[in-house]
Amino acid sequence: MCEVKERRILKNIKNLKSANLYKTYRKIYSELESDPLVRTHHFELLENQTPKPSLYSKRISQDNRIVYSVDRKNRQVIIYNAWC
């Protein structure tokens, strides 16, 4: 089980709710708590960043995705964006 933290995505949450995508976001959020690297919702590793951590994404819709990093040592997931 991982702890999920959201970084300044309040506006993203409002956009998701207005686009009726919040339910999908919450489903992915739950998956991130249990296993952040499970390959669902068009999981993809974004191009390797030189400074760690690596960024991952999962699709909420065709146009929008959750972008996050995983700290395996501390068992934390940090969500950076949920509306792209």
C-alpha cells in the first residue's frame, strides 16, 4: 500500500468534475494506492528525466492523464498533474 499525495491540482480536480471524469480519476487514484506501477489505463513511462524521480502517466481520457512519480523506498506516489 502506498501513500498518495497531490501537488497543487485543485484546479485539475475542478476541471475533472466539470468534464465528468472525476470518477475515473478516483478509480486510478485507488490503483495508485495499491500498486502504482500496474499497467492499466494506458500506463506509460514518460521520457527518463535526468534528475530522478521518473515520471509515469495513466490516461483518464483520450486528452487527459495523471502524471505522477513513485518513491519506492518511502512507498509514496506524488501526483503532479491530472489535466493535460
